[in-house]
Amino acid sequence: MIKQALVGSVAAAALSLSLTGTAFAGYDVNSRIDSLENELRELKAQMQMRDSKLAELESATEGLGDLPKFDSRKLQISSRDGNWSIRFGGRLMLDAFIAESDITGGADTSGAGAEIRRARFFASGKVMGDWKYKLQIDFASNAVSIKTATISTKIAGLTTTFGNDKEPQGLEELTSSKYITFMERSMVNEAFAPGRNLGVSVASGGDNYSVRAGFYTNGIDNGSDAATTDWSATGRVTFAPIAEKTEVVHLGASASYRGFDDNTGPRIRLRNFHNGTRFVSTAAGGIPSEGQMTFGAEAAAVFGPFSAQGEYFTSTLEGNGAGSADIDYDGWYVMASYFITGESRAYKADKGEFGRVKSEGAIEVAARYEMVDMEDTGFGTDASETTALTLGVNYYFNPYVRAMLNYGTAEYDFTAASGANDVETDFIATRLQIDF
């Protein structure tokens, strides 16, 4: 029995080997190896071709990392590392008005007109990262005038600015004309804030404060009322105990001393809208003075859509040493605005000024009342007290386009000693403005 089982196993094994041999007999191992080697050679060739194309692509794009970046929204071109840049921009303001003046004991006047109030273009940017520049030119009123021409950098941690720039005095003055609430700044601002002059200033600012002071000369003044200034030292400090996006409390103070080496002081002129008659206008040669000291105080608040702002200035013109007495005058304004559509005025605490309202379809209503007291007898025929009320409505098509409508009335009450006639003026004016 065992012998028979062994014989059967041997027979089965022999049959299995016979079948396996038959299967391998139909398979050419060498041919398969040759096929795999061919496929491997093709893969190597494809990889070499890919590496060659990658090398060509890297060579062709080697300089693309240094190409400048373009910001279409700001019209700005800058280097990849951000150390070099140039930006172009400007503003255009188109105005129209009608006005009427009632002169006591004189002939009433009226008029209407239109003008390009501002047509400004600027270029600004960086050089080697540490240096900044800005050049702004105005082409309005059929004349070309340099507004801002500055070079600035950091020195000992302070922003140091050289060139023609606004002296640091006045919240309304330092807030750009693109962002002021009314078409024109107040007459108080016109009478006291020095505006632009050529000089050097240092500044610092943070989340709730700003400090800036500078020394200025007459320089490029574009025919401003400060044209007689031989030199001035001006400084301003602001503090914002609250500086949130929709809630702001702003406090500020400023001082400026101006020297008139030729004893020719400033010229003071007042009008309640840009094309209006200057019913207060001191002599073109200026008021004889050795110097002028001006102090300013300012406050503002924003609570959601409501905001309020006010400034007070007092100034003394020093007698010129020829027996003339000092001349004192002061002025103030208060204003309030409200966004019917719920927006808030934007505030920049590190500069102590207001900025752009970023909204589409915003509607703002506003009112301002002001007074300039020039009743000192030293003003001669211009000795007066001027008061004015301005009402305004602003519509923001978007953050860069705005329409404005203003109504204003002003009273020029001259002292009996001046001998001049009192005047009451009214105007309605409108503006369409765009900046980019």
C-alpha cells in the first residue's frame, strides 16, 4: 500500500515539472529584458530633455525677481524689496457759486461764477528705503505754483523733513483739502494759520499722539500772506485719549513766533468763500511789526456718525520800535457734522489730523460758526469783528469722488473809529472733486 502511494507521488511530481517546463518554453526572458532596457533608455532621454528645458527656463527668467511691482490702485511702482518707489496722484476740484453782498450806506453787489479751485499733481516715493520725497504742483487759476516740495528721512528716530511744507499749526490747516468738511477752511484759519513755507522740521507720532516742530524761512510761499516773514519757529503737539475707528477724542496746542527783520509784518485778509470780496484786507505792504507770537488750541471728538471740532487762536503783533504799540487779535470757530448714512470721520492719531472717509453713498451734513476779533485800533480802517455761519451737505460717491454744497453768510462789523461801512454777504457754492 505504501509502495503504491510513493509511486503515485513520483508520477504527480513528474507531471507537474513537465507542465511547468512547457509554460516557460513559451516565454522569452532575454527579449523581455531587452524591452525593459529600451524603456529605461527612453525615460532617461525624456528626463534629460526635461532638465535641459528647465535650465533654459531658469536662464530666461533669471531677472524676473528684480522686476518692479505695480499697484494700479495707487498708481505706484516699487522695487521688489520696497526700497525704491514712485507714486503719481493728484486732485481736481470744480466750483461754481452765486453771491450777494449788502453794504451799509453803499451799493449792494451780487455775482456768480465758476472756477477750477484746485488742479494738483504730485509725485512721491522712496530712494534707498531711508529717504522719501514729494513734489506737488498746482495748475489752478491760470498759474503754476509749487505747493509741497520735500525730502524726508529718519534721524535719531525722528522723521526729519526738509523743503516747502506746511508749518505745524492748526488742525483745519493740516487736514488736507481733500478731506476737510467744508469747501473752504474757516476765515479763522486764514487769519492765523501760517500755511506752507520753506524750512526743516522734526516729528514723531504714535497710536495716540503726535509732536512736530520746525524752523522756517520765507522761501517758496507762492504769494501767500506770510510772504513778509523772514523766519519763524513753529511747533504743535496733539494727544488723543481715545483713538478708535469710530470714537475719537483729540486735543492739541501749537505756538509760532515769526520774526520780521525789516519791520514789515503780515497782511491779513478775510473772505467767507474763495471768490468772495476781501472786505477786511490790511495794506499790501503788511502791518509794521518786529515780530508776531501766535498761540493755538484745538479739540475734536468723533462718536460714530457725529463729530465736533473747534479751534481758538490768539496773536500779538509786536510794535516796530518807532513808538507803535502792540496789536492784539484773536479768533475761534466751532463745527459739527453728522453722517446720515452712519459713517465716521477717519482720524490719524500719529499726525493729529483727519483723513479719508472710506465709503460709497455716504451723506454728511455739517455746520460751522466762527468769529475773528480785529477791533484793535492798530488795524486802522480794517478794525472790525467778523462772524460767519456756514452750512454744508456732502455726498460721497466713493472714497475718491465727492460732491459738496455750501451755504454761507458773514457779517463784517467795523468799529466806529475805522470809518468803514458794515457788510453782510451770502453765498451758495457747489463743488465736484476727485483725487487719485
